[in-house]
Amino acid sequence: MNRETLPTASAAGQQAPADRTGVALEDVWVYPGDQGKGQAAKPLLQSIRCRIEPNTITLIAGTAGSGKTTLLQTIAGLMPLSRGAVRYGAHSLWEDGNRLHALLHRSIGIVFQYPERQLFADSIEKEFRYSLRPYRLSKAVQAERIDGALRQMGLPTDILSESFLTLSDGQKRKVALATTLATRPTWLLLDEPTAGIDPQGVGPLLRCLKQQKEAADGGVIVVSHDLDTFLPLADRVLILHNGALAAAGTPQELLARPELWLETEIGLPSALQLMAQLREAGTGMGIEGTEDVPLTAEAMADRILGPRERESHGTANPKTAAFDGVRKAESGTGAFGGDYAAESGTAVPSGDYATEHRTATSGEEHAAESPPEASILAAGTSEAKQAGAARMGAAAQLLQQLHPSAKWIVYVLLTAAILMQHSWAGIGVSALLTGSLIILSGVAYRSLLRPAKPFLYFIVISTVVSGITIIFASDSWLPERIYFSTAPASKTFELLVRFLFVMLLGILLAVTTGAKRMQMALEQALSFLERFGIPVAPFAFAATLLMRFLPRLLQEMDRMLIIVQARGKSQAKKGSLRLREIPVFLIPFLLSMMKYAEDLSLTLEARGYQLKRLRREGMARLPWTRREWICIAAGVLLFAVLYMWAL
């Protein structure tokens, strides 16, 4: 049987023929936007080379963090490429100047995970109108498309006058999908479309995907952990592991290689798991038959019993006991279900096959049987981890491991010294000190810049405004003279830039400490207050929640900006927001953060707010060693130097 392996390096530069359609990814590399000096340069996607044919359904599979969503957003043009190209037919998705190809961009429809959280308008009709606005259609054509999308998702037309706030979560999800279908995309991209959906809603979704597959020159690309639902539907499967393409092929081709699913840590699909159990039970069926694995419950029953015996006996036959929970999946939850979905993440089968696999892994037999890309992938992953550890300097590791209380004491000393500076020489020394600590920490520059960016804008605006001097005539309200004075502008800049350094050092303290270590350090440092009946744990826990909330806020901002760009087919730079898009961004963003706060509140309530128990039951106390005293001594020395400089 032919197996598709990763394309060779010589094929990386080949371009798709002009007379072919489909999506081609040519040596695609994507790096995170917040990569900082001193950090391991770990790409989100690396050397992705594959082709997605039209009129197909392609499933992208992999573990959490393998790069599935990043790949989907890259295909949609929402992630800038660090290297390589994405082509639709003969045309590149990215034009010169890093601008998206407008026609290709509008031909792609992407539905994000939990799409109901992207709604913002005061009526469902306005949601449709906003999605259709980039296409400049007449009102009649818009009405026709809206009506068709509603019918396709089984929604009544009177829902158009309702607000999304009055709808159930299931209705919101259908509406969000319908707004994408109304644009009639050539390529439909979905991220975890069955996440949170009830079984009754899966059937209409799958019918929708089949209809999209039959559209001219288009197709469907699905990212999902739900292999049982989408493997029977998929024409091809891409397996990602650590940002690299581990394998690509038809479902049957990949199911014929059980070791691949284990080595990429996905775990065996339920079909392979069941066949391993059948072999263990001595039925004579099992792994040898993986060249033609039944992908549906009915096909598996036919394989075990034969069609006639299955129809006559149904599930009463003892051999079909394994399907008692499986057949229910035919109603919409997928081809297979039951116990396997609830098993641990290792998903290593029991019995003879598990023993054989472990034996083969430890010997030369495994080297002969394992696919070459899997071994290369494992070696590359190990080398990447070693390289990442080597790149982090001793200073960065020391800063990460220091006791949070020691870092906080040094932070107080340095900020006090910086605020004392009133000369340009002192400001320069403060800038040099702040920059050196940032570089030595190895923290991503973007992690510090993003929270500080609004204050940078404030400094620039305040400096300009404070330097503008207007002189009015004595007998008129009209200005007689307008000029820029450097003295007040310099004074304002000098004052505010010191607070900028303090802010950057504070962000650096939070980024290099972590919420858990901060909570433990606060509880240890303030534990003496409990002798006076002052509760320490609530204060420490509140500080920890604040540290957890700020990164979540920034992540949600990034997610909403991507959604806004996708819905409005914006050609603006990634991360930017136009004035008219503010409501599209702000309303879902606020609702999402309120939802997060509500979930957090419910979680705390369910746990009974047992904050003291969190401190007393947990981990060992953070160590205080000689390095902490050396760190504090260095902070005192720097404070003394800067203090003398300020005199």
C-alpha cells in the first residue's frame, strides 16, 4: 500500500501549477510575535509542506499545542508567515508588502471555536449585514443569502429581529455559523466545530460540510480532537506534532500505522482501540486488518458478525456488546464513543499489541517499522528542547529561580532610586539599568511592550501638549503666536519616562515570577500577621488572581482582534483596529471577560473559598539561600550608587 510521507526538501521550492486549484503550503514557517532576545527561537509551525485538494474534507489532528489552530489561521491569512508561501491555485495568499490578496481573503470563511462569542450587534439581521458588507452585494442578494443560510442551519426567519443576548448558546452558535455560510466561501475552515455542541446539532453540521465539499473549486478544512466524528467524513488527514507535519494521507492509510498515533501522543482512535481489544480477546481480528479499518459502527459490526447476522441478532449477540455505547454515536456524536473517550491521555491499548509495541520501541525492530518522519520528528523535538535550554543564560535562570520576596525588595530599591533621578545623566543610567535587566531576563520584549504601549502613547502626547505654547493678543481671543517650547516638554518627558522604567520593572517582576510562586512567597512573608488574627491567604490569593487575570486579558484581546479581522475581511496590519471596528471588538471582548470572571467566581464558590487550606496543604516552602542575600546586597549597592548620582 502506498503511504504518503513528508515531501523532501527539494520539493519545497516548487510552485503549484497554474492550471491546478486547491491550497498549497510551501515550506511554511511561523514564529510567535512575542519572541524575545535570549529566548529559544521555537517556531509555532515549521517546514509545513502539503497540498489540500479541492472538493475534499481535510481533517487536521494533533494534541493540544501541536499547532492545529495556528495552521488553520495561517491558511486563512490571519497569521503572517515568517517564511514560505500559501497558495490558492496559482495565486499567493500574501502579496507584496505583506498584504493579503483581497479576492482570496474574501473567498475564505473561518469559524472559530465557540463562535457565539463573536456576536455584537443588537439584532441578528445586523450580524448578517456586517459579515456581508465587504462583498458589496445588493439588498436583494443579501436577503437571499441570509434566507438560505438560515434554512441551511434550521433557523426561523423571525430570529433576525432578535438580539443575540436573548438566544441560547446553541442558537448563538448556529447564528454565528450561518453568518459565515451567508458569505458563500469557497473554502470553509472550522476550529473544533463540535466543541460544546449537543448530539442533535452534529447531524446538521455534517450535512453542511458535505454540501460545502461539493461546491465548485472549494473544500472544507476542519481542526478537531473529535476523531470519531470526522475520520469517517474526511478525505485526507494531516497530523501535526510540535508544530511540524508528522504525516498526511487518507484515514485508512494513517489508521494502518497505529504507532504513528501513539508517537504523536494523540492516542489510538476508537476504531483501532476496538480492534486491539478484539485481537486481545482472541477473535482473530485486530491489528493485521488495519489496512481496511471500519470507520463507522455499522461497518465495524459488519466486519465482526457479517451483515446478515448483525441484522438478525442486533446488539443481543454477545460479540456486539462492545457496541452498546458505540451505536449511539451514529445519532450525531461520532462513529465511535463509549469508554475509550474517557480513558487517560496515553491511550496505549492493553494486550498483545501493547506488549509488541513496547518491545519494538526498545529494539532495532522499531527502527525498521517506524515511519522515518516520526523518528526525525522525535529527534528534532529533543534537539529543540536542548537548544532552548542552552540559549537561556545563567542570569535568566537565576532571575526565574530567585525567591519572589528577594526580587520584590530589589524592585522597591531600584524604583525608589529611579524616581530620585532629576538629571538626564541619571535618566540615562536608569534606562541602561532597566534595559540590562530586561535583556538578562530573556523575557520576550513584546510581553513587556504590550502593557506599556498605552503609557508610551501617553508620554508622547503629554510631551507634545506640554511643549505647545499659545500667546493670545491682549484685545482678542485669537492666538497671536503659537510655538513649541522645549523646556516644559523636556520636563514632562523627564518626569514620565521615570515612571515608564518603574512600570517596565514591575511587569518584569510579574512575568519572571509566576502566579503560584508569588502566592507562596506572599503567604510566607506575611504569615506572622496571622498571629494577630489578620487573614493572609485571601490577600495572597487576590494578588495571584490579578496576575492570572492580566495575561488572560491580553490573550483575549489577541483572539478578538483576529476574529474582527476575519469577519470584516480587514486588510489592516495584524493587531490593529479601525475606528468602525471598535464595537465589533469591544462588545464581545467585554462579554468574554465577564464570562471568564463569572466562571472564576463559580469555581471559587464551588470550592468553598477554602483559601487557607490552599496554603497549608500544598507545596514545600520556597527556599531562601545565599543567592537571595547576594541579590539584595546588589540591589542595595545599586540603590546607593543611584542615590549618590541623584545628589
